[in-house]
Amino acid sequence: MNTLRQGAPRDNAAPTPRARVVIAKPGLDGHDRGAKVIARALRDAGYEVIYTGLHQTPEQIVATVLAEDAPLLGLSVLSGAHLTIVAKVIELLAQEDASDVRLLVGGIIPDADVRALEAMGVHAVFTPGADIRGIVEAVDQLLITSDNTLESAC
């Protein structure tokens, strides 16, 4: 598990940390460039980002979210197993009384599955080509609002 931390402050004052965000790569998918790009963008925006690394099980991911007391979880799934993995993560979060954790999903996701993920409770879904600034803005909005679902930025 890696934690990306914000670099040295320019004015010698300690930066005010924003919320912790867990970025996870579940399953057998071995491509994590996109997850790392998002992790870095969020870190640069002031978030404390915990990147779990590759090949995480839903149980490992939820354990990390709980251990880090993270209010937001981003899952990057390119393997096509997004519906199964997200359903299991949501189930495990509920079992741990952590259903209030905001959930973002990114990856290669068909349009019909975007709607299915949103119906499961995913707060935002991002597909290839999504604007990185838009993802950071979605995280900002999710962490200050109580809306259940943001409009997808596919």
C-alpha cells in the first residue's frame, strides 16, 4: 500500500490536508496507469491519497478504507468485472456500517453498466477520456454534498 503525500509547501506553512481518499485496483487487472494519474491529481489537489496497489480483493479494499478512515473510495476496473466487484465492495461496506463512504468507479465501462453502477449506489462513474479536472471537481463535490449520485462525466 502506498500513500502519496503532498510535496513541500511553498510558503513553509504546513498545508491543510483535505480528506483521505483510497484508490484501489481490484481483481486481476494489472494496468494501473490511470489509477496512478488520478491518485496524483487528487494528491496535487491537496487530498491524502492511499493507493492500494494492484490485485486487491474487495475485502482488502474495504479493510483499507476502514483503517484509513477514508470517506471516499475510487475503484479503477479495466477487467470487465466492475459489476461483480462493486456489488461486493458495497456489500462489505454495508456490513461494516460504512455505507456512507462515497464510491467512484473508473475504467472501461459500457453505457448500460454505468446506469447499473449508479443504481447500485456508485456516486460517479468515469470512462476513458474523462477530464482529470472534472474528476477532482467531482471528488470535491462528493465530499461537501450529501447528494447520492453525481451526473456521470463519461
